[in-house]
Amino acid sequence: MTDIRAGGTFRLGDRTVHRMGYGAMQLAGPGVFGPPKDRDAALAVLREAVASGVDHIDTSDFYGPHITNDLIREALHPYPDDLVLVTKIGAVRGGDGSWNPAMAPADLDRAVHDNLRNLGVDVLDVVNLRIMGEGHGPSEGSIEEPFTALVELRQQGVIRHLGVSNVTSAQVAQACGIAEVVCVQNLYNLVHRDDDGLVDALAAAGIAYVPFFPLGGFTPLQSSALSDVAGELGATPMQVALAWLLHRAPNLLLIPGTSSVGHLRENLAAAALVLPRDALSKLDAMGRA
């Protein structure tokens, strides 16, 4: 069984979790839409993750939609006491698989209760407000109205902690001015480092930063420099990319996703991968290329 303790821990809300977690997005069908090709394999991945010590799983009811939450409930409910389930709201799926903004207060209320029902819980551990900006990345604009709506839901007792996703530094500051933010989830990996300053600022504030697409997402990381370092260390390129993230800052919580038990074990093994100084220098240079 893979031991992820070497990757360390960090605070997430009122819990301390292992920094190596799991993202459930890939458990849904192609395009994160519809059911998985092999439901039993998806359930096996979730059970293997928790058996390996993963205590932070990232999900959303708009994965599928509803599919990943149903799988999580079937595989893991009743949940271990130390398991933190982090979900996100702010979008709905169209019948064609499209991703559509849904950030009106009524939309958010409905999304929270969908997550509660499909995960089989009375309270959601952490809810990220996922901002659907222009294009794929974050775009400036006030998030006061939707974030305040989430604060009101937290006051009703159905959410423990709040986070934000796909946001700018200004939007993080705005959210922190309204209520406590326990995590920020943005695109960040070995070659996409626009958030370097934000990562450091959040580390100083004791706030978790959760990079989505830590392995590149729909376009996996490919680099001759990365492959060369991996070859020197006897590791896979993806393991090296994950190990670099763990080294980058102490507040990074990783949620690499996969629908394969074999790939899950490879990803989790990155928690124990030591990167020598010369390897770190080569990897750091990739972000400046």
C-alpha cells in the first residue's frame, strides 16, 4: 500500500489533511459527462485512495452531472471520520455537456442541496465558489453577490467552510473581506505559474492553495526536460511534476485525478519522491521558458 505521509500535511478548514489528495472529476464519462465506462473500476479507485491514506477528495455535482458524487457515496459511505469532501458550485451542465454559469442565489442554493443529497451528508465540509469567467481562466469582476449567498448558506448550517475557485488575486481579497476563505483552487502546475505570487501570499496567510490540473488536465504535461529529470530519478514525468508541486510551497494540496487504480498508485507514490537540487533547478527553469 502506498504511504503518502511523506508528502506532509496542511490545514484545511478545521481539519489537518495529507497534502496528497484525490480529484474525482475523471471518474465520470468522456468530457466529464455521463457515467464511467467501468463503474466497478471507478468505485475501486475511490476505495484504494482512502485505503492509501487519502483524506481529501475533490468533487462536484456538476461532474457527470451527479455521477461522481453518486460514486463517492456508493464507494465510501458511511464516510471515515477524517475524510474531507470538498465540492464546488457555480455551474450547471447542458444536455450537450456544455458548462454554463449558475451563480444566482437560487442556483447556488439548489446546487448545495444537490450536493448534500447526492453525497448523502447533512453538512458539506468545504464548498468552493467556482467562478465561470470569460474563457477558461479567471477574469476580473465582483464576486460579492454569489459569495455572500454562500455565506448565508453557511450560516444556515449546511456548509462548514468556504473556498473560491478560478479567481484572480483581487477576487480572493474580496472574498476574504466578506468571510473566512479556507482554500483557493486555481490552475497551477509545473508550466502554468501565473499564480506564483498568490501561492506565496496564501502560504503566508495560512490558506490552502489547491492546484487544479496539476498534471495538465485535458492536455497532459509533456516536456523533454521533464522526461529527462524523470529518467534520471527512475520516476514517471507525472510523479516528478507532482513532487515539484509538493516542494513548491507548504500550503499546496494536490488533487491529481485518474480513473485507474494503477495510475492512482503512481500518483500517490510521488509523495515520497525526493527531488535533488539539480533536478529542482531544471524544473524551476521550465516555468521561465
